[in-house]
Amino acid sequence: MNNLTQAVWVETLKARRSKMPILTALGIALIPLAGGFFMVVIKDPDLARRMGLISAKAHIMMGAADWPTYLNFLAIALAAGGLMFFSFIATWVFGREYSDRTVKDLLALPTSRSSIVCAKFIVIAIWSALLSIFMLLVGFVVGMVILLPPVGTQVYLQSGITLMATAFLTIILVTPVAYFASAGHGYLPPIAFALFTMALAQVVAVAGWGEFFPWAIPAIYAQGQNLSMVSYLLVILTGLAGLGATFAWWRLADQNH
């Protein structure tokens, strides 16, 4: 691929000069803050009585106010919330070229279309991974501030690995969103697709078929349930299908916008 490094640098500059990195960071930070709030409600009986329904929901969602429960909540929340945040990133990276009407200028550059698409996917992956690390770090700070009972180092390490593995599975599933942002020439089709898959994942998981639906698999993994190689293969195939479709669109489709 020609000028891939330069294409990555250009995509990085686009992201740095926008408000999206700050907005996505602030948005994903709400996950550990919400988890910390539930932990505080569970820890304080008087506060729990005053909170009423919120306290009951906190006990149902969390169960106990400790590090394993809190970190497990972060991983599960990342599987659902992360899918939306990562989808927003993919939508912005690909869709903005059409909404800003810069796609013609982009395709006129002496850089292959494959390099442009590959650079965009690299930026999406790195951006999403950094968001996941940021969320984990905020989670650790929140946990220390609310004085969760100390546990062994192994708990922190294992929970961190689980969360990052969940993030990795979720990032793979974002590639079809990039295709819909490209083929749909903007923001609405990819966001609609992301919302549809997230909602359908909840239904399929409740029905007991979550291990065979790619977008439900990260949450199942985060919950510590056993998954077969078929489930992981489905995630990989879905990611490859999204990559292939996006590359094909940019290389073969008639670019009229």
C-alpha cells in the first residue's frame, strides 16, 4: 500500500483537531462513574434507603460493593456501551468524508484507496483501544476514591485482561459500521445499524442464542461464561466481512459524492 504511514498521520491529525476525542473520552468515563455511584449506594445503607428504587436496581445489577463486582460491571458495560462509542468513532472517521463533502478531494490524492481505508481502520482501532484503557484507569481511580475493600493484585490484573479482551472483541465488530458509513454516505445508516445490532443482541442473548450472534458475544465473554471456538470464529468472520465490504466499496463502487 502506498503512503500508508502518511495516510495514518493525516487521519490522526483530523481526529486531534476535532472535539471527538474529548467527547468520546468524557462519554466513556460515565461508565465507571455510574458504576462507582452504584457501589456507593450499596455500601451506605442509609443512602440506599433514601434512594429507594435506585438502590434496588443497584443491588440487582451489582450485588456486592467490592472490586471484583465493580470491575466485572465495567467489562460488561464496555461490551454494550463500548460498541456504541466505537461505532460513533467509525461513523465519524468514515462518514465525515461524505457529510463534509471531502471525499472527492480525498480520492484525488496520490494515495491508494486501500491505504486510505486501512489508515482509517488503524486510527479507529487505536482510538478505541485508548478509550478502553482510559475507562479502566478512571475505574481504578473511582474505586480507590470510594474506598472499595482492597484485594490481591491478581484480581486487578485478571479483571484488566478481561476488560481489554472484551474491548478487542467489540472493536472487531465495528468494521461493518464503517461499511454502512461509506455505502450510506453519512452518519445515519451506520448509527441505525449499530443501534439495531445492539438491541438485537439483547433479545438474542435472552433467548439463549447469544453465543451464535457476534454482537452478543463480547458481553457473554465479559460475564465469564464459557464460549466455544465457534463464537470467536463468528466474531472474526464478522470483522473480516466488514473489512472486505468496506475495502470493496472504496475500491469498486462509483463514488458520486
